Amino acid sequence: MKTILNVIWLVLSGFWLFLGYLLAGVILCITVIGIPFGLAAFRIGVYALWPFGYTTVERRDSGAPSLVGNVLWVVLAGWWLALGHIVTGIALCFTIIGIPFGVANFKLIPVSLMPLGREIVRTDQPFAAR
């Protein structure tokens, strides 16, 4: 079932969101200072490409550097990536079939705003491994 949902997601919005994250990652990787943010954009972009069967969990060891990095992330790229999720989520909610995908888009907004200090894990992993 996850594969079917991911394929439909890929066609409806996943590919375009992935391209947005890819563009953000390339732009951020131009400078040496932006490389960690670019890598985060690539990581979240792959998650936005194929999200069903995965989830994000907060890392307990992230600390204050992740908070500072997330503030910079929101200013540099997070706000317009979150805006992309909002627009595609609203567009998908106009049809009955698209409502679950719109809701999935809205669930990706917190990740697009604050990706640092989060880890993407499979949903079928035991809880202790997270």
C-alpha cells in the first residue's frame, strides 16, 4: 500500500517538491557555510519525494546548534519550501482523492521549516531503534 501511495504522491506533488528541495540544496551548497543546510535540503528532498513508510523523529543530541541552524534555515530556504507545501497541499485538497495527499503535505511543513535536529526513519523500525 505504501508503494501505491508513494507512486501517486510522486505524480501529484512529490517530484515538484523534490525539485524545489534540490534547487535549494544546490544554491545553499555554493558557499562553504551553506553546505550543512544544502545537505539537509537534499535529505528532506528525498523524504518529500517518497514520504510514505518514513517518518521524522527529533534527535535528543541536537541541542542549541540545531536551534541556531534552524533559525538560519527558515530565513534562507525554509519559508519558501514551506510555502510550496502549503500551496500543493491546498491544491490537492480540492479533490476527494487528493485529500490524504494534501494532509501529508501539511505534515511536511514542520520538517521543511526546521529540518536540523531531526532524523528520517522507516516507520516499520522498532521504536527502540529511534
